[in-house]
Amino acid sequence: MTDDSRAILAVAGSDPSGGAGIQADLKTFASLGVYGGAAISCLTVQNSLGVYRVQPLTPELVAEQVKVVLADLPVSHIKTGMTGTAEVAEAIGKCLADFTGIVVCDPVLKASDGHDLLTADGMDALSRYVIANANALTPNFGEFKTLTGLNTENENDIAAAAAEMFAAYPRLEAIVVKGGHRREEHLLVTDFLFLRNNQRIETVKAERDRVRTKNSHGTGCTFASALAAYHLKSGNWQHAFQLAGDYVTELLRLSADKRMGRGTGPLWHHLFKPRS
């Protein structure tokens, strides 16, 4: 199938301020020329100043949204974000178990303001039902530490923790550990891509200049959605990893001098112009 005959379905929380979650996912897909569907897992009350309330939908309603879209649209990729509760994570996971396409999981654990976005019992369900059915995982460094128990910033230890995740989740093909929250005083941001390559793990690093800006709301959602979109276009994780990182960096640069809201501002996806 051609790019324009395939779609990505985002399954994530809704951000009424438009900066993160489903809204960021759809903006990313549109700016990269990919059709996107959206199944909402949780409603949130939030703006650029923080998250004030989270209301998960019923697991049945979340699953119904996913099932009717998959029954109708030519979905080749699913991107998951916030699940909110163990029950919602399980419902999403059961939908993923029968899906034959590519699943990109962004394990949303906390909001940028520190607000918990997953209940305590939801962590186990996220691992058992969603991550276990994912082809790619895109945690930031803090989320990666939580998921693996890692307590250092040493690159060899990060690689070893990734190897343990590959051993635990046979379906995983790629793990991206985003470096924006690691060594934040450094001028360079280092992202890691770990690839399962037969019996060994391949490591790819990408270093970019750190963009100092208050407008970083939704970067995690945007990166995961861009990774899914670029993988749809190329079928190659390393290529998608490089382009998704370039895309987010460009959005940070384009958004740096803009003002939207009184807190941590959003990325301005509509300013992105794909290179021919």
C-alpha cells in the first residue's frame, strides 16, 4: 500500500489546551502528511500551567473506539499514549493482541508538571498488556528509569537495561530512550535507539544542540507520533528515529519565540514545512 492509503490510530488522553495527547498526535500526523485517527483513553482538565484533573473513560468505551476504527480504516500503525488506569491499559492491550500492524508505545507516566498520569496498579498492566504487544517503546529518560529500575546515567548501564527489556518483551524491535530530561545542564541532547538484531542489540546515538525554550509541552507525544509516521513511510526504525528527532528539534526551534498560554507552551506543529 502507498503512504496515502494507510492510517495511524492514536490511542491516548485528550488535552483541551491542544498541546499534548491526542491533539498533539493528530497535529503531528497532519504536518507529516499521514492520515490519523484518534481513540481517547482519558479526558483531562489541563492547560499550559498544569494538569488539574484526569477522568479515564470506561475500558469498554475505549476498546469500542479502537475496534470500530480498525474495522473500517486501513490502519497500519497504532500509537499508544496515556492509559490512565490498569483497566484501560488491559482493554487497549487486548485490542493490540490481535493487531497485525506496528505498535509504538509512549509510556506516559507523568505530566511535565509532575502530575501522575497512571495509577499505581496501572504500571503492571501497562507492562503486561501494552508494552508486551508493542514493536517500539519511546520512554524519556525518567520513564525508562522507572520501567527498568535503572539508577545511573551511565551509557553502558542504559544499554544493559534496554537489553533486559528486549529479553522480557519478545515483540519489541526498537527502544528509544529520549535524552531531553537527562543531563539537562548539557548543551547537547543525546537520544538512544536500541535495535534488536537477531541475537545482539544494536545501539544508535543521535546528538543535537539543546534548544532552550519554555515551549516544550507535548514533545514526548509528538516524538512518538512522528516515529510512527516516519516508520509508516520508510519501514525502517533507524531512519524513523533520526527523522523524528530532527522533527521535534525543528519544532522546538520554530516555537521558541512564540507565546501561547501562561505556562509551558506547546509546539507549533503548523509551522513545520517538510523538506522536499
